[in-house]
Amino acid sequence: MILKILLVISIILQFFAAGIAIKLTQVTKYNLSWILITTGLLFMAVRRLFEFLPFISEFNPDYFRQFYIWMGVVTSLSFAVGVFLIQKIFIYMKHVEKERRRAEKRFLTAIIRTEEGERSHIAKDLHDGLGPLLSSLKLSVSTLDNLPNESSRQKILENAIETVDEAIRSLKDISDHLSPHVLSNFGLTKALIKYIEKIRQTGQFKIHFETNLKDERLDEDIEVVFYRIATELLNNTIQHAQASVVTIRLNLDNVVLILRYEDDGVGFEADKILRLSDREGTGLPNILSRIKSLKGDIKIDSRPGLGSRFYISVNTDLVR
């Protein structure tokens, strides 16, 4: 009785192991070594089943002795060759790990470059924007004591006040670039509309913007990342695309936020740029690193002379 119970448990475990092995076959990219090991496990499970039949029926295993021998031979060969070839699985795993590390290194480099780019942009804005204004203000104030009459002083004071007002406006623009108050106060849609209006005023190209978002507020990280991605794409279009029309669609489909961006510009070789994602001047490393931070997906369709299309999606539930 005990032997019968142990045999039943053995059969269950054998088929369970074979089932797991079959599921892992796809994970191992249908590697021959794993297929052979799986085959061996299946034959072992079938053999145990045949060994159990005499306990519940009049089945006589002696009738299939030669079949048992061949089954044992096939099982042994499957395990022997499978184990011999299993090194390919380890080579594949090492390759996957190496690619993962390379990808992490590329994204880390992209994040560092993004941060350095932001710092450089801030430094440039402060130097080119506030620097001359403050220098002019200092010059105006330093000349007050040397002026001969009150009317001249009043004129200098008025000029100084105008300079201070312009410096405040410049500081506000820099602050908006760092963290747009419209984004934090009113949400992604209104922030994008305001930014798009600024681009439209330049008359460089037409922008069509569509969205099913109204006053909905999303996770702060999602709003910031999608705002930065959209502005980065528009900046790329301004600098590189030579486009005449840009279409932006921002839609929330259940819990998935989707950004579709299209332009009719000169395009680029998407595969080549993605392989060399640390290439400077395209802004793609910044976009890829931001999407990765939200566990999102991106698809790029672009060829020289045929414009560019970006499809970006993020599951908002995964970010909460």
C-alpha cells in the first residue's frame, strides 16, 4: 500500500515537473538542450504511469519489456545530450545579462546627460538673461550719486525699475522652465496647451493638439514626464525636423495614458538612432530614460524624408 501511494506521488511530481519544463521551453527560446531535458522528463512520467497500471488493472508490464528498454534508452539519451548542450542556455543567459547591463548603462548615461543638459540650460539662461540685466541695474544705481540734477536721477531710477521688472520676468521664465507652475497647479493638458501656444506664436510650423483629458489630474511623476517628453519632441522638431505640421494626440484609455506625436519633417533612421541611443543632439536618450522611469513603452516609426511618428504609452496603475 505504501509503495502504491509513493508511486502515485512520484507520478504526480513527474508530470508536474514535465509541465513546468514545457512552460520554460519558450523562456529558453526553444533551446534544443531544454527540449531534450523536457522530453526526458515526459518519458520518465509516462514510464512511472505504466509501472502503476498493474496496481489498478490486469496490465502485465512483461508484455512491454522491450518498449520499456527503448523508453529508458531514449530517456537516458535525452538527459545526456540535453545536459551536454545545456551550456548554450547559460551562454544565452550571460548574453541577456550583458545586454541588460548595457541597457542600464545607456539609460544611466542618458539620465546623467539629461541632468547636465538641464544644468547647462539653467546656467545659460541665468548668464544670458539675468546677467546683463543685473549688470545694467548695477551700472544705473552706481551713477545716481554722480548725476547733477533731480530729473536725471529720476530718469535713471525709472530705467532701473524697468530693468528690475524685466529681470523678474526673466526669472519667472527660467522658473517656468524648471517647474511650470501651470503644470503643478492646473495639470498636464493646460500646461501643454500653454507651451504649444508659445510655439505657435513663432509661426515656424502648425501644431494640431487633440486630447480626451479635461481637468483630470494624474500622478505627478506621470504629468511631469509626459510634459517633458512632449516639449523634448517639439524641441527636436524645431531643431532638426524642418517640419510644417505637427500633430499631438494625448488620450487616456482606461488606465493607459497614450501620447501620439507626428511630424512631416525630414525624418531619421529610427533603428540606427536607437542602436546608438547615446548619440548627442537628438534628445532621444532623454525621452527613453524618462519612459523607462515609468515602466512605459515607446514605438518609433521614422525614415528619411517620411517624417517621424512616436507612440508612447504608460500604465498609470503601475506608477501609483
